[in-house]
Amino acid sequence: MTDRSRRAFATSLLALAAAAISPRSPGQTAPSATLPPDQAAPPLRFGVTPVILDEQVGFLGRWADWLGTRLQRRVILVQRARYREIMDLLLGGRLELAWICGYPYVQHQDRLELLVVPVWHGQPLYRSEIIVADDSDLHSLADLGGRLFAWADPDSNSGWLYPRFALARAGEDPDGFFRRTFFTWGHPRSVLAVSEGLADGAAVDSYVRETLIQHTPSLAGALRLVHRSPLFGFPPLVAGPAMNRRDRDRTREVLVAQAEDGEGRALLADLNLDGFTVEGPALFADIAAMAAQLGREPAT
Amino acid sequence: MSRALASYRVRLPLSLSVTAILTAALMALALGLQTLQNLRQDQIRDAQRLGHAMAALMVEALRHDDVWLAYSLLRGPDRRDAEIVWVAADERGRVLASNQPRRFRLDEPVGEAFPWLAERAAPNGVQGTVLEPGGDAARRLLRIPLYSEGTRVGELLALLSDAPFLARFREILLGGSLVTAAVLALLLPLGWLWGRRMVTPLVALADCLGRVGRDEVHALDCPIVTGDDEIGQLGWRFTEMLDALAEKAALERRVIQTERLAAVGRVAAGVAHEINNPLGGIVMAIDTYRTRPERMDVQTRDLLDLLERALCQIQGTVSALLVEARADNRSLVAADIDDVRTLVQPRLTRCGTPLTWHNAFSAPTSLPAAPVRQLLLNLLLNALEAAREGGWVSVEVGAADGALRLEVRNRGRPLTAERLAHAFEPYPGPRAAGPGFGLWVCYQIASQLGGEIALDAEGPMTCARVRLPLKPSVTNG
């Protein structure tokens, strides 16, 4: 028994004892929507990848609490440094659901089910963007040849798959085009790497870049876009093999309805999202096509 | 050195000020250098601690070629305030990461940025080596080698400089300067004041000393400060010296006067003897000649009378010079003193001058009566003479300290300083022989009785004081 589950067990015992000693008075009936998460039921484990703003632990915790209240289940956030780890946990049944990128989704489409896709600027779409420092003399993707370049993660569409696809389409060898590349394991870090001069360029998620600029307006002047991809399906929330149908439906229902709830809307505003929508796998066909064209990239 | 600077009045406060400023400056310098040394040591220690804390993860980053891990380690929480420039290099000396990524680019050789790095052999110790490139202590390089299971995988370089201290140093300097200025603002006026206080008596002493010899000692009037310190003792000594000088001068004056009077006395006595002998012969011859009246006609007799009177006058004048206190006289008694009063009574009655008489002397003495009577009489007559115009005369006689004291005062005609200086010299003035020799006779008597006589005058007051020892050693001469 781990430390955490031992504490959870003790907490639920205490809660039971308290309920037995002081029976609820007749007037104190709480509506089901605000019932505390059922401590006895197995918690929902929610994986969060560094693709999004995974460094805002406090905010994500509030979101998980809100979800737990709505689902009447405890929601545990699980964060890992790499995409790959979240994917392994999800596919291995140790996470019920996760917010992942479109690229790993299309790779493991057969074992995953789309729950919802975030809506940003009115549509469930985003781009990959190549950014450079504003004071640099770089003006196109081609200018970055022989320079330092930061990848986000080998399981990221915007930070790995698309830029490599774009280079290949332009007739360049994605592995030999740059002098040196490295992984930052997260889009926010790629933004930092470019703004602080560690890398000459980086491929980042347009949603992450804009959201970062909202939080830190000074970044806007430090960065310049030299390339924008076409629109792709927004990184979706997917259910793994461990999540049963009932939970999937219930979760989908709650998330889609989040924009209609006051507290939920506030959380969405913090996330810089409009809401969640239900989409089919077709939304990620472009990504699947690029992945098929480049072949399965070996992870470094 | 100019004359103004040579004076202690300037040099003492100046030395105090210079000492204060010099002390403050040296203190500030010493403190500053010590602080700098401490700050440098602290910086090295901090860098070592930080470097060793990062070492394990940095080894990990090097082994996995994880640029971001290395960068996030070196970057710290806030890159902008970084005081130390960190560079992580792989085993081939190429940059993996730095907290100044624009300056130290990924994969570039570290040696390009630190040309002098190659001068030293790669360090072996795990504690890290501190280098001072070019011997310049302001720049320091800490090299921490990184090992993974005994294999050297890279190196952590920390470039340290004094730049982060400069702001703090400026603050220290500014604060120190302000405090020093405040202390000096207090000390300098105090120093000047103290210096002046110390030096002013010295200057006065020097001024006064310069006047000794030029001016009369009693006219110097020096404002000498006396006290327990060295300058005060100098003042004491100087005052004593001035007193001794004044005493010596007075003594010299007295000696000179005494010698002069003695010389005059000898000359007078010699002349008197030389005149008296032939004079006696002439008078005797005239007497013998007058024993034969038949030889003389009226004219001759008148001539002889004339000669005899003239010769007697000469004899009287000369004998007045020859004062001799004869020891064969009877001793002085109190009545002798009162006799003098009786003798002048007719004259007192005539001119109506008030006389105060106080005779406290009673016992018989070894002093001869006649000279003392003559002495007192002469003094009294002089005083009456001087007091004629509405003055008064007082006489006091008494015995004290084994001596007879006579004191005759009068208020009347003032004595001139010139007259006072030569009071006891034979002075045949415009008047007849007797009074002109009065004080001369007094002096001679007093001297011969082994006593002293002095004459003081202040305005209309004149005072003659005589002191005669009661067991006198009478000297004839």
C-alpha cells in the first residue's frame, strides 16, 4: 500500500465514522452536482502531458477537483516529463484518460477512444509554428539550416512531426538540416529556449505560444514567427483501455457541458479554451497522413 | 616651508587632521580589501556548493545529451540575476549548456571562449580548482570535473568576477565616506580648537621670551599659563626665571648703589682728612698770631676774624662729610628718642606741622646714643622740611626681630625719581651745608652701625625706614 492510498483509506474511514456519529439533519440536502467526490470509488487517473501548460500545477489541480465534483469521483492528475511515459501508462491501463497530442493518438488509434477535443478560437483546431528570436536575422524555415533547433517531444505533432514533414516536403533531410537539435520536452520550454537564445528556432504549438504570451506579454516582442502550418486537430482528451464505457460517456458529458457551468467557464478561461466538443477520428486524418508519410520516427 | 606653516599653531591641527583623514582612509581601504576578499571567498564557496549540488544531475544530462536538463539546471530560477556564469562542457570540451546561451553556443569548444583554459592541465580533484587567468584576482574560474563511475564525462565551469560586488562596494564606500565625513566634521574643529589651546600658551611664552633682554624684566607683563602639564610647568619655570631675573636686577642695583656710596664715602673721608690737617694748622697759626694783640691793627684783626670764620665754615662742611659713630658713647635709652621730639618742639610750634609720635622702644640697647639721636633728628628735620606746606609727619620707633626700627613718614612735597635715586649721596644743594648732607649722614651712621636705610616715595607720601641691629658690629671707616 502506498503512502497516498493509505492516507486516502484513513480519510474515508474517518468520513464514515463522522457520518455515523452525526446523521445529516433533514434540511441539509445537497444537490448531486456539488456532492463531494465519492472517496470509496476508485479514482479516475487523468494523465497530463507537457504538450499543454503542465507547469500550472495549481490550476490543473482546481480543474481536477472540479471534474471530480462533477463526476462524483476522485480525479487524480498524473504528470510525467515525457509524452512517452504518459502514453505507456495510458496504454498499460494505469491511467483512465489523458490529454495527449494528435500524433500519438493516430499512432495508437486502435486502442484509444476520443473523448472530447478542446475548442480554441471557436474551432477544435491549432497549428504548428516555427519561432525564432525577434532580434535574429532569420526569416524563413530555410534560414534555420545549420542552426540550433529545439524539438518539443518526439511524440508531438506540432513540435516534431509537422516540422520534419515540412522539411522533408521541401527536400531537406530533417536529421541533417540543423547543426544541432535537442528536445525541451515541452512547448513552453521551447518558447523559453528561443526567447533566451538557447536555440535559434523551435517548433511550437500555436495554442501554447499564444497562451504563454497572454500570461507573459513581454514574450510577444521577443519572438517572431517564420513559418505556420495548416490547421490540425487540437490535442484531444482520450480514454485508454482501462476506462469503461459508462465513465467515458459520463466524462464526455461533463466536459462538453463545462462551458455552460459558471465555475467551469472560469476554469476554461484560465485554460484559454472556449470549451470541449465531441469529434470523430477524421479530425486527425492530416496528422495520420503525415505520420504515414514519414514513417514511424524512432524516438531518441 | 613657509613661515605660516612652520608655526605649531598650524602644524598641530594640520597634523591632527591629516592623521584623522589618513586613519579613516587606511581603515576604509583595509576594510574594503578585507570585505572584497571575504566576498570573493564566499562567491567561490557558493559556486563550489552549487556546482557540487548540480554535479550529479549534470552528469546525467551529459550522459543523455539532455541539453534542456543541463540548461534548466544552470539557468536557475531567475536567469537575469545570475552572478556567476556557468558553462557545462562535455569530455571533449564542447559546450553542452550555459546560463548565458547566447554567449556560449551549444557544441562550440569552450576553449574558444577561454583561450587561457588550455594553459593549465585539466584538473583532477573533485573539489574543483580555482584559476586566476592572467593573475587577475578580479576574474576567477572554478573548474569542477564531472565523473560518472570513474570516467570523466565533462566539466562544470563557473566564471566568477567582482562585477556583482561593485554595487555593494559602492554602497560601502559611500556609507564609509559619509560616516568619515561626519566624524571629520566633528573632529576637525575639535582638533583645531585643541591645537590652538595647546599652542597659544607656547606662542605667548615664545613672544615673552623674545622680549626678555630687550625690555625691563618687571615691565614684561607676560600672560603665562601655569599648570600640571608640560607647557604649564614650562610656564612655572619661566615665571620663576623672570622672578629670579628681577631679583638679580634689584640686587645688582643695590650693590651698585652701595658700592657707589661707599666709594663716595671713602673719597669724602680722604678729602676731609687732607683738608682738615692743613686747616687745623692754619687755624692754630691764626690763633697763635692773635695771642699777640700788639702786633695787630684793627684792619688785621678784622681780616683774621674773617679768615677764621671762613676756615670754620670749611671745617664744619668737611666734618659733616666725616661722619663717625663713636663707640665710646653711652648706650641708647628710650629717653634719647623722646629727647629728639623735645629738640624739634620749637620748630613744630613755629610751623604748626602735626606730628604723630609713637615710641614703643623701651629697653636699653647696645646701640650708641649719639649717632642714633643724630640719625633720627636728621630724618625728622628732613620730613618737617618736606611737610611744610600743610602736610603731616609721623614717627614710629620700635624693636622687632633683634633690631631697632625707625620709621619716619611725611606727606608733603613729592620727591622726584632723580632725587630718590641719589637720595643718600652728599648733595650740597642750594641750601646751607647741614640739610644737604642730612641723608648722607644718616646713611653713613646706619652703615657704620651695621644697619640699613631705605627711602620710599609714592606721590606726596615719603617714608624713610631704618633698621639697626641691636648687637651691631660697628665698623669704622
